[in-house]
Amino acid sequence: MRIGVISYHSSPLMPAGAGTSGGMNVFIARLYKELARWFPIDIFTCGSKGTVRIGKNLQVIHHDHSLDDFADAVIKEHQSTPYSLIHTHYWLSGLIGMQIYKKLSIPWVHSYHTIEVFKQITRDKTRIEIETDILKKCHYVLSPTRREAFDLAQIEPHTKVMTIPHGVETHTFKPSPNGHDSLLFVGRVDPIKGLEVLIDALGLVDRDVTLNVVGGAAKDRSAYVDLKSYGRNQQINFKGRVAHDRLVHHYSTAGIVVIPSYYESFGLVGLEAMASARPVIAFDDTGLVETVGNDAGILVSRNEKNLARAISYLIRNKERRYELGLTGRKKAVKYDWRAIAAIYRKTYEAIAKT
Ligand code: UDP
């Protein structure tokens, strides 16, 4: 087995939590670190750093090329030492997958990470067309939730869509006593993350509450500046991006983690909160339904009043925060990266035989 991974626009070497670097970077870094215990993996990404070896079996290969030339570079690598399969991540890498698919007959697996047609805001028509084309052409799609897999199968019933959830490092994100009543938001400060809805909700909460916002500006920096000014009458601390391995402290000093996103394909922050035994408050139309569910937090239908009601309730009920956190931790253990990587290993092995 030898796996070729394409992650064109974002490298696992990039720190998560600002710009375009978020859950996908964390996902690729953690998954392939685990899988490299079993077989060699090359991760292709755009950049000029050459080849960076990050383990015995794992290297990140940078190419500063257009999409077509990038595909040729992967094909050249395959011709010298063949890959058992190619796994593309995100639609830009899917475009490269389409070029490779035309020229090679090896299994092509695709993961979307976000799917434009399912977003509730900012839909890009060209991207929707390209993502539909990828769905028709690739051999397998791996989706982190059953719901997303089901929705994709409605669009293209012929493509084989399989569900494997993302993982969490349960030895890093660990429970600690929850005596706090502050709220925590973790993520890129991007319009899709719905922070303004949370700020509106804070204005409706019936007692003083502090919100800590961990995460840097997304690609468009103006959203960050606008939100700071929008939230100026609330007790909000904008802490900026925090290195992933230093996030533990922020989860352990929070009482409740709020994820007000318009869209979460999966939502790694939900799992990190659960592993840290912190209850999650979020909307009930995102991927968090399959991780947080109704016993590791409170998922409400989408409006700021419901969000405010859930926040007020959990701030008043320390006991309930504890129960939800405890259940979250129990559930999160099943998502440990080692267990999730073992499912990927079996899946890759089965696909490589096709
Ligand atoms: N993150 C981080 N530092 C920050 C903010 C976020 O390491 O300052 C990480 C966070 O812990 C999570 C990821 O970025 O692992 C965000 O993933 P998620 O799936 O929640 O959102 P996405 O970025 O994929 O939309």
C-alpha cells in the first residue's frame, strides 16, 4: 500500500485557526500521522518548500504549479513508485483528481470537507457545478456524517459514498472540573461561523456572561474587524489564533462551548469540546447532530432566541453542564484518532483491491 494524498490549497504544516486553515488542516495532519504507522503516504500541496519529511513514512511534497501541471507532477511520482489510490481533499484538489482520472486507472477517493450546495450562505455556482462533476466522476466519496452521505447520494445515486467520522486526540483534549460559567467559541472568524448570531444571542441572555473567542481572521480580515465592533457592548475577549496544542487550556477554563455556525460539515470543535467534557450549544441543522446529539449538549433550531435560551439554561444549571460534559467525554472516546485511522486503513485496503 502507498497512498497519494492531494490537498492543493492547504497544507497540514500550516497552523490551524486563521486564514483558510482550519479543520481540514487538523484532519489531514492527524489522520495521516496515524496512518503512516502502516504504510507510506505522500501529501501533495501547493507551495515552494520542496519535499518536507515529517516521519518515516510521511512526506509533504510542495509544488508551485497550476492545477494541470500539479496533476502531471503527481502522475510523474506515481509512475516512478505507484500509488495504490489517490485521495483528494476539497474541491480544488478534486479538479486535480479529474485530470489524473483521465490519464491513470487507479482508484480515486474524494472528500469534500465543505459542500457549496449545502451551505446556507454565499453559494458559488461554478463551485457547485465542479463539485457535482467530481461526485459523478470519482470512484468513492468519503463523508464524515451519514446525513451528508445521504444528501450526496440523492444528487448522484451511482457514486459510492461511505461514511467515516473525523477523530479527536482524546489524550490531548481531556476532562477537567467544570466550575466555570464563561462561553467559548473556537474557529476561524469567518461569516460562515455565525459569530454575529451569537453576539445577538448574548444580548438576550438574562445575566452577565463572558464570551472568549479563540481564532484568527479568515481570508477576508474585514469580518474580524466588523465583529469586534459589533460586539463592543458585550463582554467578549477576542484572543486571536491559538496554536492547536495550546487550545486545551481554553477548553478547560470554559464552561460551555458555543458553535453558532451556519454550516458545519462535521465540526471538529464539537468533538474537542466533548473530549474536554464541555457541553456544546449549537444549531440542530449541522453535522454536530451526529456527534453532540441530544446528550452532549443542547442543539436548537436556528434563531438567536433559542440560542440565548439554551445559554441561559446551562449557565444556571451547573449540574446539567456536568452531566452533558461527562456524556460528551464518553462519546468522544469512540472517536479517538487511533480508532478512526484504523477504519480508514481498512477502507483504503478494500478500495485498493478494486
Ligand atoms: N483551531 C486551532 N486554533 C484556533 C482556532 C481553531 O487550532 O485558534 C482548530 C480547532 O481546534 C479545530 C479546527 O481549527 O480543530 C477547526 O475545525 P472545525 O471543523 O471546527 O471548523 P473548520 O475550520 O473546518 O470550518
